[in-house]
Amino acid sequence: MTVVRFAKADQRPCDQKYSGGYLPLAKALQGPETPGETDMTMSVTAVTPAGRAGPMTSAEKMVIFASSLGTVFEWYDFYLYGSLATIIGAQFFSQFPKATADIFALLAFAAGFLVRPFGALVFGRIGDIVGRKYTFLITILIMGLSTFIVGLLPNYQTIGVAAPIILIALRLLQGLALGGEYGGAATYVAEHAPEGRRGFYTSWIQTTATGGLFLSLLVILFVRSFWGEAAFADWAWRIPFVVSVLLLGISLWIRLQLNESPVFTKMKEEGTTSKAPLTESFATWSNAKYVLIALFGMTMGQGVVWYTGQFYALFFLQAILMVDGYTSNLLIAWSLALGSGFFIFFGWLSDKIGRKPIILAGCLIAAITYIPIFNAITTNANPALENALKTVQVTVIADPADCGNLFNPVGTRVFTSSCDNARALLAKSSVKYRTEAGPARQPAVIKIGDTAVASYDTTAVADPKAAAADFSKATSAALQTAGYPKAKDPGIVKISQPFDIFTPQVLKLIGLLTVLVIYVTMVYGPIAAALVEFFPSRIRYTSMSLPYHIGNGWFGGLLPATAFAMVAQTGDIYFGLWYPIFFALVTFVVGLFLVPETKDRNINESYGR
């Protein structure tokens, strides 16, 4: 029997050519001392860290803790903005109507996601050439300072148009930094993990995005409770941004304690690091095709499931179901607290049965069940609205030539025709309606039960603002008479204290939202290990970062604004769900046929390409 004795956790690891992980040498492999032991010239391919089933060493725990904690703080910084999108809209886009300001705020949030792939290219290249550790330090410094400045930035009322311009610039910097963060964290942890346990080890990194969101929600809830809603909307919203400078200091200190990845150190010593990782990753078809497969067969569906389960669910509660900000944030926080442990479970399970079946199952189940789940959320969060959607028939009777396209994802279009003005108002009020052809060249009419409200053509009235106000008032009165609720209807779910949740209505909502979080954990828990294993070590940081951030930054990050615009176009509050359903199903099909299983791969090999 051949026995290999490993070094203590504080001894320096050195990567070897064996199937996975790293093998501490020097004092780890002693000369022959007893029968059955061997010397340093032995083949180490047969016995690796994969063979040890014991608990993590202290060194491994430090790697995971340091990488994960720093990444939690980065996600905290990034998601503060998403959690406060409506307040940000009021502060920095106040020159626009509220609905337009909300969409601009969501798009400013999405701007950070749009540049994430460019951050992946910039910092991925640095990570593959200079090293994983130093890239960590750069990304967290950019992220932390950008968030801190948002907390100090004067609003539109103070400095005018410069405020939203600077805000968007800071969001772009945050997106660039985050684009380089994830690939580095996942690669760093995976390159320290023993063979056969990469899914479990990297799943701790997967908890960081939800952990950052959860931390941001807790800070927001505390500040809201302590200073009150009025002060929070006025100035106290800045506090969570400003205190992030403390988190920045802690994160920098932690990351300075880390050593470089053993795999990268070994490549550096042997001179085998890539000199042009961008060219190797994307200009060579043998590697570029795997980038496309990773995007369409894994990260695209994972991204839309992630943002539906956490961000669109929050937006749906607030903007469509009229749930107040404190209650909706608390509901999401409870669901994250209950569901986040499944990141670790599905990461561990992926080491047993594979990454592919778990990720694809999550995409498929989510796509099948989204519409009934969101229907049930409406039933419990705003039962009066749910009842009105079923029982109140609303029809826009208009000349078909007067009805244009309402798709308005950037919120800048100004509607002038009577048909478009009528439909836009109904969509903003979360009203389900249908359109019926009316007499030619006649103003549109909204028929709500037995009540008819005449719309207006902006170009045909002397005072468009007065006409809009009168039309909105008359329509709102007719809707409420028919059964549509007001924003502060007593039937809308409301929580006054963090533990004031033990009512059937609230518990059902938390249960439904937790199911959405479990879908997130299915697709996201194993994804880091799958991506690390998908690409060779010399271009791993660059290659895996791009599909991850396109899938999450573009397909996922654009989901809230696009889904809301789809709702406005159709007048159906559930129509926006077809966005994640479609892309999740595409990922399921592509992944089923083109994505290989990777859990048993040696992450130090070139994979033949």
C-alpha cells in the first residue's frame, strides 16, 4: 500500500501535474521511513487531495473565507443601488415623471451590468498575466470608492444634470470592477480546492452575491427603521453607501493576507502563463466556441433565473403590486435567509452527480413554474388587485390607426395619441386591459365596467398637463369604483417589524419567494466550478469571465427594465415573465446537447484545445 503524508496547513503549496488541486511538497513527502512509504520521486497521480474526505484544512478555510468575504462586500456595494432604485430615481432623475424616473433608475442600474463583460476582458487579462491576487485588490478598491462617492453625490435639485451623469459614470466603474471580481474569486478558490470537492468549495463564492444583497437589505431596513421613511427618502438613504468605506477597509486588509494561487504560481515559475489571453480565448475558434457554449448553455439561463428570483421579484412587489418598500425588502430578506443554504447543498451535490443536471434542471423547473408562482404572489400580496384582474373588464376602444407601439425601455418616449395615452396610464396602474377597434378618427375611450372615460390627444388640447391630470383622476376614480385598489389599500401585505411575519398571508409570501431563491441556488451553486473546469488554466480567468458577465450582466441585468417595458406594452402584469422563461428554456436545450459534464476534469490540463 502506497502512503503519501501531507504537510500541515501552514506549509507552502506547490502545484504538480496530477489530477486536481495542489500537493504540498518539501516536508509533505518524506523519504522512506517505514515499509509502504515512498520517496519524492514517486508518481503522485494516484493519491491526491481528492482522496481525503476529512474536513477543510485551516489554510483552505482561510482561502474561502478571504475570497468570499471580500466578494460579499463588493456585491453589497453593487446591490445597494438595485435595492434603492426607486429612491435613486427620485433623487437623480426628478426632472422626469415618476414612471419615467423609475425606468431611468433601473437603466442606470443596468448600465453597471452592461459594462461587466468589458471589465471581464480588462481584469481577466490582468488576472491571467499578472495574477489572481493583485486583480482582487484593484477591483475591490474601484468598487468601494465608487460606492462611497455615490453616498456623497449631490442630487439633481442641487447640481442639475451633472448629478445623473456622475451617477451613471460611477455605476459604470462599479460594473467594470465587478466584471473582474467574480472570475478571479471563483478561479482562486477552485485552484486551491482538492479534486472531487470543487463544487463544494466554490459554492461558498456563490453565496456571496446573495450574501451581499442580504447584507444590503439588512442595512437598508435598519436605517429605515431608525430614521423613518420620510428621512430615509430625503437623505438617510445615503448612509448605507457611506458606511461601505468601512467594508472597503476590511476587505482590503483581508485580501492583502492572501498568497497567489498555487496553479498560477506554478505557471509563472515554469513560464507557461499566457502572453495574450484575449487572443487565445476569443480569436482561436477551438477556444472561442467553448465561450459561446458556456454563454448559451449555462450562464444565460442562470443569469435570468438569478435576477428573476431576487431582483425582479423585489421590483414586482414594489412597482406592480404596490407593496411598500420596507415590507418588500423584508420579505426578500427572509427568503434569502431561508434559501441561501441551498447554494452549499447544490454545490456539494454537483460533486456527486455533476454540474450539468442541476443547472439545467433549475432552468427548466423555473421556466415551467414562474407564471403560477407570480400569480400566487399577487394573490397573497395584493388580493384586491388579483381579484380586480380576474373580475374587472377594462377595454380601450380606439381607432387602430391611433394605437402605436408602447415599448419604451428607456422611458424617454412621449406619447401623444389618445390611444397611447390611455394604454400607458392603464399599464402604469397595473391594470389588465384589452384593445378593441373603434370609430376612425375618434378619441380613444377607456371602458371600465359600465363607466366610460374619454382619453385625449396631446396635440389637440390647449393645456396637455391639465388634460393629463384630469384624465388620470377620472380613470383612477373609475378603477377604484370597479374594484382596483389604492396604493395604500388595507388588503396589501404590510409588515411593521422584522419578526412580524407570523400571519398566513406573510408566511405564504415568504414561502413562495424562498422557492424562487432555491431556483437561484440550483443554477448558481454549481456554476463557478462548471466554468472553472470548462477552460484551461492559462486563459481561465479571461475565458470564464466573459460568458459569465454577458449571461448575468446583459441577459440578467437588463431583465427588470425589459420585463417592465413588456408589461407596459401589453397591459398584462405577468407578460414580463416570458423574458426569463424564454432564455431559461434556450439554455436548457443548448446545455442538454452541447455542454459536457466537467466534474471529473483535471483543471490543470489543456482539454485538447
